[in-house]
Amino acid sequence: MKLGIHAGPQDLSMDELKRLWQIGDTRGFHWVSVWDHFYANPLKDRENPCFEGVAAMAGLAASTSNVRVGCLVFCALFRNPGVLAKAGVTIDHLSGGRADVGIGAGWFEEEFRDFGYGFPPLGERFDQLEEALEIITKLWRGETVDLKGKYYTMSEAVCAPKPLGLRLWIGGRGKQRTVSLAAKYADGFNMPYVSPEIAADRLSRLTQACEKIGRDPAEIDTSVNLGFYMNSARQPDIDPNGSLTGSAQQAVDLIGRFQDVGIQGINIAFRPPVDWDNLQVYIEEVMPHFAQ
């Protein structure tokens, strides 16, 4: 089981974020990731601080030496896919080949509308995501991209330099299109804030989608994000069925259930303030049960 930290860069100072990143880098974690939002969420106050995702991931890459560094997930509609492809490669080189770029269709309506993206229907957002994925994966493979699509036009586009160790993740909880896109394009599939039962269902659907196109599902890594509320009286801001609550032993038991259904990685996700004391308990009392 590969254990990681997912730290949405919201409601924290940059010094606090770098402290969390350093803990991930030096205390045996496999993964540290940021997210891609313009507002803190759940949205309580538009004035709450929230750092931009590409710049935050670049800072994460430059501030660490050991962990895989990622974003779960960049919204495909917020940037031209060629620009996002170039940003991903740049961060990959900054990290020495440790970068993982997650991409999704987006869901946070207020940030879409406030920043001028409208809010297309879900099916249209997925159509645009798929067109972006086609462009990004071709650029990362070193292909010249000529495309006149519904959403993007590319002419003789080339991405240089080539990636070092860059990997693509698809993130989401969808039963159908999210899974099919992961089967077609992804190196990894991340499920945010789900129960072991839902994770098992999505793994089954991923296997079926891979078999349908002749791909070995073992080629795709899998992970789940869980809200971190261990030993806390706080009520989860995210789905309690997809959160670590209760004692350290209960955390061990829940992670074990994910391991039993075939999930390969668990990322603990923070809604500030960070509980630094219980993070230390997690490192000392939970992580040793899942030594990599």
C-alpha cells in the first residue's frame, strides 16, 4: 500500500503548505499532491486564501526530493491542453521525473462562473476533457499534433523537451465515462472520498472497460483520497464514508479494507486547520502497518 498526502492549497499559508510537503517528503510517504481550484471549498467565503494549482505543484516539485508529486486534479477546461501539457513536462523536469498530472472535467460551479468559464453541462465538460486528453497524451508521446476539434485547434504542435517520468491520472467517482477515460488514457485512477464498497465497484468497472479495449488493467495504478479526521471531534467537511475518523486502529482497519479490495494507494486529505499532532500519530501508529 502506497501512502500519500493530498493537500488542497487552501486556508493555509505557504509556510504551512511547505511544512506539510516536507513531512510528506521526509517521513516515508510515497505521494504528495495539490488540487486545482480558484476558491477554497467547501465555499464559505470567496476571500479565503486558495493558491493556484500549476504554480503550487511547481513549488511542491521544487521543495521536495523523494515523493511523487501530483495534482488531483487539474480541470481540463481551465487551460489550453497544450499549455497544460507543457506545464506538466516543466514540473516533471523540476522534480527529476517524479511528476503525476491528474486531469478531470471539473465540478465547482461558482469558480467556473466567477472566472469566466461559464458552466457547461456535464456531458459537454467530459467531451472537452476527452479532446484535451487526446492532445496531451500525443504531445507527451512526442507526436506532432494537428487537430481541428470541436473545442481546440492545434497546428504542428510539438512538446519539447520530452517528459522524464511523467504519468497521467484520471480522477473522479463516476461509474461510466470517468472509468472509460481512465481505461483509455490513464496511468493511474484516483477515487476521491469513497467507501471501500464504492472503490471495489469502480475497480470492477475499470477492469471491464480495459477488457473492452484490450488493455491490461494491471497497467493502471489505483488510489483513494480519504479525509483526515482521525482522533478528531471535528465533523468531516467531506463524505464521512470516505474519511478516516476514530482511532488510529480504526484507520488501520479501514485502510486494510481498501487494500483487501485491491486499492494500491491511500492519500490522506486535509481540510485546514491541519491537525499536526494527529498527523504525527498517523505516521507513528498507522503507517508501519503498511510498510512499502
